[in-house]
Amino acid sequence: MNSTTAPTDLPLPTKRKEAPLYRRLARRVGEYARLARFDRPIGTWLLLWPALWALWVAGGGRPDQKILIIFALGVVLMRAAGCIINDFADRDIDPHVKRTRERPLAARRVSPIEALVLFAVLGAAALWLVSHLNPFTVKLALIGAVLTVSYPFVKRFFPLPQLYLGISFGGWSVLMAFAAQRDSLPRIAWVLYIAAVVWAAVYDTIYAMVDREDDLTIGVKSSAILFADMDRVLIGALQAMMLLALVLAGRDMNFGAWYYAGLAAGGLLFLYQQWLIRTREPAACLRAFLNNNYVGMAIFIGLLLQYVYAH
């Protein structure tokens, strides 16, 4: 055999086989679902509980079923849209934060154009839902949409972005619920709105404690950074303010034992959260944040039982 002749027994290079279309589509859908946080429903629940409180109060314990369905679906859609626009704004920051570096936009598995298209689709679906309500609610929804889109950019310079989150997103559904049910915003609507805003500041500050070290490194503002070593005390003060607002709401509506039992359960859960964050360990702070779902649930159950058994 000639030494310059190429051997004939070596395997020929093989072309990489492309995954079937259905698998590629499934992967894309999965990335879009993660971008919209459909795999992490805790945020949806935290936004839904104040809306349910308001719908039950505004409806005198019997909210309109059509309005209830529209609000439940709307919360899901707007929370998803809010997460997408937040990740779009933070797409160059999230790769530097341990908790967020694997988000689809941060990891470059979804393009910014794809994210904006998905945001537009979800936002349009939410606005289509709210278009079935009265004009006052539609106007509030449009204002709420502008506030929601502004949040990721306001947190670049505002030292208390968690408070702005409550004002723009966490409690806005309370005002919309009263507008939808009563076509007005009575005093009780504003009291519940304040409670929801303060509660959002509580749980999102606890959430910010998880990322405090990374945020300090990259220069992101948060109430956890602003509060510094006074964080637990100020979170406790906010928790007390939230419960006080709900007590005032209960007095205004002449509620009784069932309602206050729900508030008492929420207060005990707040004490548990204080115990969890005592060492400021990130994993424990995350558990304290997640525990707020039970706070919202306890308050709603108390409210529900108040209407069932005492009205």
C-alpha cells in the first residue's frame, strides 16, 4: 500500500441530526413559559389575593362571577407580562446575579425581540379581557399598564423600588376591583389599596434580601440595601402597618371574629417570617418570601368566613 494513499477504513464524518420539529417547538414553548414565570406561580398568587379581598368586599361577599373570572385571568396575564418586561429591562444585569442568571433572556435562550412580541401578546390579551368591564375600570387598567411597564426602569434610580412595585402592580387590582363592582372608589377601597401596597413592600423587600450582595456589587437599588442593618425592624414596622390598615378596614365594615381570626393568623405568619430572616441567610429569606402566600390566603379565608357565617 502506498504510504501517501489515504486509508479507506476510516469512518466518514456524519451530519448532526436535527431534533424533530415537535421537540424544538416544545423547547421554545418551555422557554417562553419560563420567561413568563408560569413555572413559578407564587407571584401570581401574591397579586391575586388582594384582588380577591377587594372583589369580595366590593361585592358584599358575592362578587359578580363574570368579573371574578376576568380578574383571575387578568392577574395571570399581567403578572406574566410584567415579568417579561422586567427581564427585558434587566437582560444585561441578570447574568451577574446568581438567582437570575439562568432566566431565558439572561442566558440568551430567548431573544429580546421574542420577549417583546410575547409581552405584547399577553398585554393585548389582558386589555381585551378588561374591555368587557365598565369604562372606569378600563381607564384604571390603562393607567396600571403604564405603571407596570415603568417599574423596571424606575428601579434604576428610585431607592425604594419595592414600594413602587406595590403602588404600580401589587395593589392596583384592588382599585380596579371596586371600579368594576361599584363603578366608584369609596374610602374602603383606598384603605385596602394601602394595605396591599405596604404588603408588597414587605414581601418584595424580603425577596430583595436574597440578592442583596449581588445587587450591591452591580449597583442595583433596593429597599433591602437602603434599610441595611435596620431591615428586620423596618420590615416589622411595615408588617404592623399592613395589619393595622386591615384592622381599620374591618372596623369600617363592622366585621367580627372570623375576619380578625384571619388577620391574627396573618400576624403569626409575619412573626414566623421574622424568625426566618433573623440571620439574613438567602435561602431562609426566600422561604420567608414564599410564606407570604399563606398570609394572603389566611386573610382571604377570614374574609370569606365572615361573609358566610356572620352576614
